[in-house]
Amino acid sequence: MVNYMLMITADLENIASLQPQGGCDDPSFSYLFKLKCGRCGEVSQKETCVSLNDTVPLPTGRGTANLVQKCKFCGRDGTILMVPGKGKPLTPEISEKGEYAPLMMFDCRGYEPEGFVFGDGWKAESTAGTKFENIDLSGGEFAEYDEKGECPVMISNLSSKFEVAK
């Protein structure tokens, strides 16, 4: 069992925070990434979708996980269990230091997560307090004009990584 923390960063212009629509523990938010088999090293060709809303019984019959999947190459079962309560929004203080904000922890057995894909379902708050909802980051950036703050807002240079967490 290895825990992986999904870490994100971006350049934020006049943005005070960036996180999934319902917060870091949003049960309906979908995390998309590829899986690398811990036995044979094969990386899935397509991204796998994992969310807190989805639970399936473990093959052993004890408990549940957010994902149970068999490696198409070697046939080994792998599971992923999401661990809520560890994430926090990306803020300018974090991003300006060149650091990453923790978003979600994944307890992985038999798989390693790789290559998180930014999609839709994000929210941001401007430094003036304007809320931007249901943002789609699949294009790699977001740009709007904040009427209340009378300034442009932008999210760009998105980056993510998975770190082994203790």
C-alpha cells in the first residue's frame, strides 16, 4: 500500500484560490489519470476516472474502494481508495513560491497514478471576491474579466504531479 498525493500548481493572476467545484473533497469531482501496473509496469492507454461518489466492493469481499481494475497486460488486480481531508486550494502564496498545493490523496494497491488530466468542474475566487464556477481547465488555461474588481483574471501554466505521501 502506497499513498500518493496529487499536487497541483499554476500561475494565478488576480485569483485568490483554485479548487474543485465543491471543494477539495467534492464527492462528484472526477479525477482523470493513467495507471501504471505495479507488477509489469504497463501504463494504461486511456485515462481512468476516479471519484469519491464511486465505490465498488473489493475482490476479497472485505470493504470497498473507489476503483478496482485488472491490468490488461498481466491480469493483476489493483485498487485505489481516495483519502479525503488532506487537500487544500491552490493560492497565490503557494504558486508564487513555485510550490504545489495538495489536492487529493490516493491509497494505491497494485497501481501507481500518472499524468493527471485537468478537466472541467473547477471553481476560482478572484482577489476581489468574485466567484467563477464550473471552470473547464482542459484547454490549459482560463481567462475572464472580473467586473467587480475591474481587472483581468487568469489561470495558466497548469502543472501536476503525484508524490508519495506518508
